[in-house]
Amino acid sequence: AEIEASEAMPTLKPELVPICSCESRQGKYGTPTHYEADGVTVLRGRENPDDVGICQVNLYYHEAEAKSMGLDLFKEADNITFANWLYEREGSTPWNWSRSCWQ
């Protein structure tokens, strides 16, 4: 059986790197991560479990829109793609709660 080559992992916009690093509990200068320490479980928010993945995109507010774009926020590449799109539309506002970490 042939295996299709997977698409390259999208790159976070530079402005999102410290934001997503803070959001994924790595600190401003850390490396953003999509998974818990086990490397398998998708990261969920401690304060709000509706926040998922590398950029902690909130399911309540954004899952329907992401799905309409063909994106699954539980997949790292799709989480990055949506976060980049959301940042283009709303700037850093969706991540305001972690501003004290990344500003």
C-alpha cells in the first residue's frame, strides 16, 4: 500500500511563538508544544479544558468555524493553521489571559 506524503507542518507566525509557548505552559522563551508530557495526549487547558493544543484554541468559541474550514483543532498542523488565521483576524486578543507571560 502506498503512503501519501504528509503535508509539511505549518509554521507559527513569529508573533504567535511566545504566545503559544506561554499557552502551552512552556514560558515565553520555551518551545510551544501540542502534547502533554506523554507525547500522545493533546494538551488541554488547566483553567479551561475547552482550550486545546499548541495554541490553546478554545473549542467553545472556535471549533465550529475551524470545522467549517476543514480543520481539526486536535491535530497540531490544523491548530497552528487556525491560530495563524485567528491572529490575522483578531490579533493577540484571543490569548489575552496569558498576556502577563508573553508581553
